[in-house]
Amino acid sequence: MDTFKLKGLLILAVLVVGILFAAPSFFGSKEVPEGWIGPKEKIKLGLDLQGGMHLVLRVVADKAVESRMNSTVSDLKAQMVKQRVHYSQVSSDSPETLRVALRVPDDYGKLADLIGSGYPYLQEIDRSSKGGTMTVEYRMSAQEAATIRSQAVEQALETVRNRIDQFGVSEPSIIPQGDERIVLQLPGVTDPDRAKALLRNTAILEFKLVDEEHSVQDALRGDVPSGSYVAYMKEGNQPILLKERAVMTGDLLDDARMRIQSTYNEPYVEISFSREGGRIFERVTSENTGKRLAILLDGKVYSAPVIREAISGGSAIIEGRFTDEEASDLAIILRAGSLPAPVEILEERTVGPSLGRDSIYQGFLSMIIGGLVVVAFMLVYYKFSGLIADLALIVNIVLILGALAVLGATLTLPGLAGIVLTIGMAVDANVLVYERIKEELRLGRTAKMAVDAGYKNALSTILDANITTLIAAIVLFQFGTGPIQGFAVTLSIGIVASLFTVLVLCRWIQEWLVNYQKIERISI
Amino acid sequence: MDIIRPGTQIDFMKYRKAAFSVSAALIIISLVAVFVRGLNYGIDFTGGTEIQVAFSETVKTDEVRSAIGPIGLANATIQSIGEREDNEFLIRTPTEGDSGDDTVQQIEGALRDTFGEEKVDIRRVDMVGAAVSQDLKQKGFLSLFYAGIGILIYIWWRFQLGYSVGAILALIHDVVITVGVFAIAGREISLPVIAALLAIVGYSLNDTIVVYDRIRENIKKAAGSFDLSSLLDSSISQTLSRTLITSTTTFVVVLALFLFGGTVINNFAFAIMVGLIVGTYSSIFIASPILLFFRREKK
């Protein structure tokens, strides 16, 4: 078999593979029919075409450091009382520092022992005495702070994944970016506000006893009893005096489900504790029978019922005049776990389904109109050779679509624009060759010689011209985001595909015409 | 069929002084426009919130404004887009700080409260916080920079110094004038527009390279003494029909994109249209005549 036939087979193979991979995408949202032997992957549509939500979240990891420091403060206070370290104040001015004021400076030794054994991550940075009080300042070690931060981000990523899974988004993409960011792609989200609320709730569940020995009114006037603080009810915003210490937290949760109360048809969330959690809950409720227990979520009091008897079943309910949606989302959040630190939304790009549909329609409309004009022009201007170029153009588009499907690349609106541009540009290589052939013919060369010289002479120009555009496209891919990368992808694929269609396919057809069909006059 | 009759030779070099003056004037106008009028950066680069909303009943711009007035956004930019009967608007406000999420919810809430839940179709929300917009700005300019470097290296490797300088000057010329047109038209510079500028860089170079290749080839053929000026003329003339055909087919498809592609892609298509015109002009009237300045370096 000669090289010419071999080339023909190669071209055929590329064509068949291209068509096989491109074909599934033409079924649109419909299923690929049974019995289709080829690959079934369709081209992935970007969020800007199918509708959906792109979010960049930042985990405020400093808050995780801060809350660790806060718990260190209360823990240290308790330890100092136990070890008879006489302090007047323990405070934390910034997330990473802690200050202890000792009433008895001689207790410093005991304090240093305590810190050394129980809180090795605290490093003493300053010590001063003034009027019988010694103030010692500590700083959290940089290593510890970094660990807390990275753990917070990791756990937040996990929690966000869980929540989105449970929310039911098909094919979400959730990836970390840089130190503190999480990038989410949520196709087909129809209620962006709900999705955002689901992500932003830190969902820290706490149970705290109501301080019934003191009056809220006094506390509001500024006379807050030590160990208590004023919180507010979620409904109605009434103040309520709570003990600072949480008797239990949501860590020990096993499951959370939305239930509907039969008499009033009102939804509520039922939570069940793990075995350990159930035991603690039973102990807490039996020790505090007759008192009120407040249920807090993210610092807001949802309800504060009176404990009538010890609760041993290991479950509790959260009421709060929810809508069905709110209750079911709350259950999701509680099941998925709390966020170790709050998150903020740095970037949001949401495209509604109606705009996505319009964009697809408009994109294809311009592609078809532009394409038809180019096809007609080539036909009129280059006659039969124009027809060959048009064939190459169609093959080109099929190859681009096939390549997108194979690579699993995403087709975005700028990506569609890239294909449109490719249509305009792909004929450029044809034009370069054809103008050459015309020149050669005018010099009196035979058809065979003109075709040979045309392709040979245009080759380096075509490569030079396309490689520079390819450089621009690759840079664009490196630096672009989402939709723009889609443009870079279709542009690059389009360039490579057009090199193949013109330099291999068109050349083969024309060589076949002049060498095997002995065509002596080229219609050009 | 031929659009340029074979053998035609146009004396392009004769017009080079005029062309340089025109280009210099255009560049000055562009720079003045950019510095005086400023560029209309989109929220990708300034940070902010942009909401595209369609109503199912007739709504006027003023009504939208008074709906979001109570939440302190009476000064938001509100623009009617599309056909009149679409009742579609673009609401844009700057965002302070890293997250503008509250603004999004406030605007949506205010619109739904005023016009009724089912009459409001939120078609698109773009919210870019300050941190992200800084990143995007940096990445946008870096991409232009690196593409320039990459192309420079490629041309340096493939052509001699004179050609490289000519190609790069033509590129700068094209990008500056395109940006200038955006400043004058007050059109928005967004991420897709940066992508378009990069595509222009690629295409303008494409044209230039085709002409340069022909010049090199003709110099090789001439082998001996030749008049560079008339050689440039004939090289440009020989490639002129290709230049015009390719520019036209590309322009036609981009025009289709501009006319039918919808609002999202409109500025992108506009940038490429401008870039194509300027790029075609510069590869003929700027990139090639510059070679005359380097003729003494050649034997």
C-alpha cells in the first residue's frame, strides 16, 4: 500500500473517531438511543449555558484560631482555680494572644508549670509587674495557629461537600483554591438563595441552661451575673439569660430529620444523639429536671423548654416556626456537621436557566448565520475548490465537538464564540493555499504542479500564523477563569483541527483529483 | 474569480507617511481618551454586584430605581437592555469589601417585594468581591503581558530583528487603538474583552506574518540588488487578496456574533471587530513600512 492510500485511511480513521465522539452531543438533553455502539459522553456545558451557580468561598480561618483561644481562656480559668493560682483576669485581645493578670505574683511558677504541661502551644512573650499585679502575656505558636487554620479549611471543605451532597446537586464540583478558598460549581441550582444559606450557616448547635436565679432585666441594665450572658430568641428577639457554659454541643449528633407535627401540621427537626451523646444528654436532663434548657443554633436561641423528666431516648427536637424548606435544610446542615469557622462569599456568578437557554440559542444562531455566509462565499469565490474548503469546515466543527467530548472539556458561551471565530479563521489556511495555487496556475504550471507548489509554499506561513494564535490561546488558558478558559480551549482545538483539515484532508482530496482522476483544470 | 486583479501593484509605501500620521493621531486620541475619559471597567475588575433581571410585565427604569431606593441603592446604575418588550434590566452597584453577598440578597428581596415573586426572573447574578477582583485584574494584565513575551520570543526566533520590531509595534498599535475605541464608546472592559484583546493579538500577528513571509520569500528570490520599497509594495499586493478575504470572512462571523450573540458576548464581539479592522490596516500600513527603517542593516 502506498503512502497516499495510507494517508487516506488515516484521514478516514480520524473522521470516524471524530464523528463517533461528537455524535452523542447532538441528542441534546435526550438520552443516547439504545444500541449506540460509540462513546456516550456528551459535551459538558458550562454554567453560563446550562444555568447554575459558581461560588468562591473564603473560610475565615482566623475565627477558628480565635475560638480555640476563647476556649483556652475558659479552660485555663477553671484550671487555675483548681491549682490555686490566684488570678484577677484572663483575657484575649487578639486571636493569637492571651494575657493573665496574677493577684499573687508568687503564683507565677505555678502558672508556668500549668501552661507548660497543659498548653504547650502557648509561648510567653512578655511579663511585667505593677502595683502588686503581675501580667503575663502569651502568644499561640505560629505552628499551632497554622495547623488550626489548615484544619479549619479542610474540615470546612468536608462539611461543604456533605451539605451539597445532601442538598442534591448533580455533578457539583467543589475544589479548594489557595490557602483559604473553596470554589464551587453547582449546575442547575434553581434557588441560589437557599443554596447560599445552606452553605453559610456555621450550624453550631449548643444546649445551655437558662439562668433562672437572676433576672434578665437586671442583666440588660448592665448587671450581668458572672458565668451568664444575655442571648436572644430567634422568634421575637426577646432577651434571655443563659449560663455561658454549654452543657452539650452538636458534635455528639448522629442524625437529624425533618418531621411534621401532626396536630398543627408544623415542621420541626428531630435530632438523635450518638450513644455517648445520649448518655450525656440523659445525665444533663436528669440533673436539671424542672429547669429550662435552651437550644441554640449559631448563637440564636430556638427554644428553651422546661425539662420535665430525664430524657433517655437519645433524641431531642428543635422547633422554630419553620417552613418545610427551612426545616429540611436545617436537618441537612445538622447532619452534615458544623463549619469550624464562618465562610464568606467572595464571588458569585449565577446564571438562571432562562438566560442559559437564550445564550445557547443565540450562540448557535450566530454560528449558523456566520457559517452559512462563509460557506456561500467560499463556494462562489473558489467554486469546486471552495466546496472542498466547505467540507473541511464542516469536518473541522465535528472534530472540535468530538475533541471537546473526549477531553471532557466544558463548552462555555465564550467557547461557542471561539468556535464561531474558528469558522472565520479556518478558511484562512484554505485561502492561503488557494491563492498560491492560483498564482502558480497563472505562471503556466500544470494543475498537478500548482497543487504541489501551493501546499508546499503556504505550509510555513500557515504554521507561523497559527502558532502565534496558539501561544495567545495557551496563555489565556493559564490565566483565564471558567468561561474564558472555555474560549481558550475551543480556540486551541479549532486551530489544531483546522491545520489537520486543510493541510491533510484538503490536500489529500486535491492530490487525489490531480494525480488519480487526472484533472487538468482546477476549478478555483 | 479575483477581488484583486492578478499583477496589480499598489504603491503602499508611497502612503506610509500619511499612514504613520493617521496611526500616530489615532494612538494619541486613544491615549487621551483612556486617560481623560477613563476606562469603564466591569465588575470583574472593580468589584461589585451586577444583576440582570427580566420582568413579566411592563416596568420602567424609574420603577426599578424606586424599588431599590429604600435599601440605599438609589444611585445604582440601572440600564435597560435588549428589546423594549423584554423588560430586562441590568442593575449594577459597587461593593465595599470582600463580600457583596448581602447586596445581592437585598436587591433580589426588594425587587420581589415590589413587583411580586412570580413576576421577577433573576436571569444572572455576578458578585465579585474586592479580593477576587484584585486577582482577576492581576491575572488579566499578566495574561496580556505573557502572551506578548511568548509571541515576541517566537517572532525573534523565526524572523530577524527588524521584522520583530515591526510586528510588535503593530500589535501595540492594534491593542492601544482597540482599547481607545472602548474608552470613547464607553464600553465595558470585562474578562471576555481581555480574552478578545488576546485573540486580536493572535490574529493581527497572523496577518503580519503572512505578509512578512512573502517579503522574505521575495528577498530570497531577488538575490542581488533590489529596491526594498517596491519589493514591499509587491509583497503586500501579492498577499492582498488573501488578507482581504480572510479579514472579511472572520469579520462576517464576528458580526453575526455581535448582532445575534446576545448581551453577554456583545462587548467581546465588538472588541474583535475593532481589532480585526485595525489589525488588517496595521499589517499593511504599519508592520511592513517599518522594515524600511532597518534596510541599512541588510546587505
